Amino acid sequence: SSSHFVRNLLPSSETPPSPRAMQLDHCCADAMPPHEFCRRLFDSMSLLATAGWSEETAKHDVHTSLHGVLRWLDAAADESRARQVLIQLLRDDLPARLINWLPELDFEAQKDVARLFGAILKLASSSGSERDIVEYIRNHNRILEELLDGCGDPEVFLYFAQMLRSCTVYPKLVKLLLDKGATSTLIDLARHDNFDVSSEAFASLRELLLTHKVVSSAYIEDHFKAFFETYNVLLQDEDYVTQRKTLRLLAEMLLDPSFMRVMNAYIAKVQYLQIHMNLLTDKSRCIRLEAFQLVKVFAANPYKTRPVHHILYKNKDRLQRVLMVLTDEDRMPESAASDINAVIGLLQVLDPPPPERTLRTSSSAMQVHALAVSPPVR
């Protein structure tokens, strides 16, 4: 429970401050130096876990102290003093405490916790304290787990998703999240019954995968089968919004040079080609266009695997008819029409696969990247 976790953060010899000492108002708060705000916030968090103390008063003091720290950080011009405040916040274990207690706080205090967490990460980056914040989160194993768990709570998901995305600023935190299975958690949440929860989860997934592409592409390459078995479930989701966003994100990844090795592995799999070919016949024009962005990568690959080559050749006449229908539709972006015509041309001259073919993977499949991702159709 929250109380048990916070009690474990307190040294056994520490005595909570007296109620009189903890009572704050905005008048005295304005006169406090920043380190005093940190101390008051620490004391308020301690009192939340103390039996016999007014929880309502403690929560009020938490909110007042939070607001004071944020006001000071917003106005801080002295980087060295700001760094001292950061060190004090970490020393007092306040990020972990605040994340743990966030669901119990009132609405305004919850917003301030999310803001302060983001400000701490931003301050660490601007003051050269990246190592401090990364080590702090690494040593507090539960922080990232609680952020991920909170993304699925309909009452507080917005704040936890906001804090989770703040972590993606740092490559090392992205790696920690990936190693904790964050992609699987967020993909599952992207199918949540609550639309807002699913939307925020997908936004977080996108940030996680695209903010530091070298880190995420290496992870996907090492966990290729598990990642795409989970991710491609979203492609077959009945929800239009989920399906379209999933297709769009996949195209962004596979057509990015940082994901070249992932792309080569993906377009070697015939089962993935079949998924996107089926989506070309979807009732939604936008889904069909987004699916085409992936089909064209398979078709333009000069080093097709034999199974992929076979399926494309076997279905090339049907594919051409489907693509011709797409080009006849109104409001077709010029770049998309050009790409469709290019793929039709490739299919027209596609020969049957030879009896034996040496399978190759190239990191310079220029024809693939010559077909850029077309802008989304509104």
C-alpha cells in the first residue's frame, strides 16, 4: 500500500514534525527560501503516513509546499541554486514519495506533482545533473513500475502518462523502460476500454519508440519476435483510431534510417505482408492508404525473401486492381498517387521467384527509401 511504501522510506529514528510546526499559509510560504520548501514538502509527505495526524491538513501542506517549489523553480535564474534544490529534492526522496502518494492527493496537488516531476527532469538536463537523476531512478526500481501502472488507472492516468513521457528525454531512462517491458504494457493499454487511457498510452508508446531511435531500434532488433507479435495485434484491432495510429507509427519507424535493420527483418516476413495486404481492402479509405505505406516497402525491396516474392507474384494482378481503385479516389495526395503508380509499375514487371535464390539483406535498399511516407489523409 501507499502508506507502507512511504513508511519504509522513513528512517526508523525519524520523528515527524509537530502539527503546529507544519501549518502553512500562502503568506509565510512566499517568504520561504527554496530549501525550506523542500524540507516542508518532505515533512508533509512524512505526516501523510503517520497515524493520528490530520490527513486533510497534511495534504493541504503538501499542496502548498509543492506550489512553492514550483513557483521558485519557474522564476529561478541562478542555475547553481536551482541545482542545489534538485539535489535536496533527490536527497529527501521526494520524487518517489510524490509518485507513490499521487492517487491520494487532491486534483490540484496531482497536477503539481506531475509538473514538479517534469521540472526536476528538465532541471537535471539543463544543470548538467543527468547522471544524478538517472541514478536516482535506477536505484528506485519502483518509480518506473508505478508510472507504468498509473497509466492504466482511469482516475490518474493523465498525470502518470505525462511523467512517463518526461522520462523519455534521457536515453538511459528509455532503455530502463524498454527493459522493464514498457512497450508491452503500453500496447496493452492502447486497447483499453477507456478512450482517453488508450490515447495517452499510445502517445507514450510513440514517445518511447521515437525520441531516442538508436536505443529503441536496438531493443526491437533484440526482441523482434516478441515485440511485433504484440504490436501487430493492434493492426487487427477493430477500433479505427487505434488501427490507423498503429499503421502510421509503424511506417514512421520502418522508413526511418535508424530502424533500417528492423525494417529489413520486418519485410522479410511473409505473415506481416499478408496483414498489410488484407488491410488494403479495409472499408476505410484512410486505413487502406496507411496500409499501402507498408505494402510499398515490401514491393520495393530488391532483396525479397522467397515467401514474400511468391505472395506478391501470386497476387500481383489483384494488388494492381486494388491500388488502381485507390488512385481513382478523390482528394488523393499527389505524393501518395505517385507512390501508388510506382508500386503498380513494380508489380507489372515482377517475375516469378526463381527455384532457388540466395537470401540477402541489404542496408542500402534505396528503392525502399525513395518512396517516402505520404502525409496523412484527413
